[in-house]
Amino acid sequence: MNIAAKVDALFGLFGYARVRFSQDVDTIFSVLGEFGAVKCGESGMPTAFTNYFFRVRGRKVKLTVEDYEDTILTGPKAIVQELSQKVSERVRTRCSVARCFVERDAS
């Protein structure tokens, strides 16, 4: 079992979850905005990563944006799962719409 899987298992014991995204950060920010997330602060190293802290439904959620890597959403399991499903739906919808435009332009 690798370290990331161990960390995820430990988070799960306390009702927290961590989800990795390779999607566009703007999509994640827009989904957080739809959920009524309030930005509480940010920290990190400008050359390596940035942590954004939000309040969603009164609970603390952290979004870590790593340079040249993944984006990690950490927080209460129910909220993180709901946000990740919404981000996945948004990406799937955007891809299908883009595919429709490409197919229409090709014909």
C-alpha cells in the first residue's frame, strides 16, 4: 500500500476524504462558487503549491493546487464527494459540448 492510500484510509477513519483532480482549476472554483463556498484564506509556496481554504455549509474545505501536478480537495467526506461528482459532471458536459462543436465543424 503506497503512502497516498494510507493517508486516504486514515482520513476516512475520521470522516474526511481527499480527492485528486487533474482538471482545470477554474472549473473547480466555479463549482465551489455554486455550492456557496466562502474563501477564508490562502497559504503556500508560490513556486510549489497554493492552499485555498473555504467554508462550505459551515465546514472547512481545503483546495491544494500544485504547480505542474494535481489539484487536491480535502474536507468532510460527504461534501468532498458531492463536490467531486459535480466537477466530474461539469467536465463531462463540457467535453461532450466541445465534441459536438468539433463534429459540427467537421461536417
